[in-house]
Amino acid sequence: MKKMAVSEFKAKCIAVLREAQQTGESILVTRRGRPFARVEPVRETSSERPLGVFKGRMKIHGDLVHTDSSADWEVLG
């Protein structure tokens, strides 16, 4: 992980962000020699699933909208 003083980060912010994106390397920003912030590039992932990806792989049993739970309750008189 690359280290950089906050003053240097402030002066070169856009260039540092571009470099992090291109190299994939995180940057530790320090203030008076102590960790202040960490800059990490966002990694593109394919975790977003397109609508309908499970079509034909799942089956719904019963009615999910209209249910009858009256058998689960006892009326005390």
C-alpha cells in the first residue's frame, strides 16, 4: 500500500485517484505521520444480476399473495 501525506494528496488528488484506479493499489493518506484516510479503487464486479437470471430454475408452490392463516390461530371465547 502506497503512503502519502494529506498535503501531497490534496495537491495531486485527481492524479492520485486515476493512478489508484489504473493500478488497483490502495493509498494510505497520513496526517502528521498517522493514518488519516485510505483511498481504494472501486473494482468493477459482475455481481449485478440481470433481471430474469433465475427464470426456469425456481418454482413457487402455493399462493404467495393470498394466504389463509386462520388454522394457525385459536379463538378463545
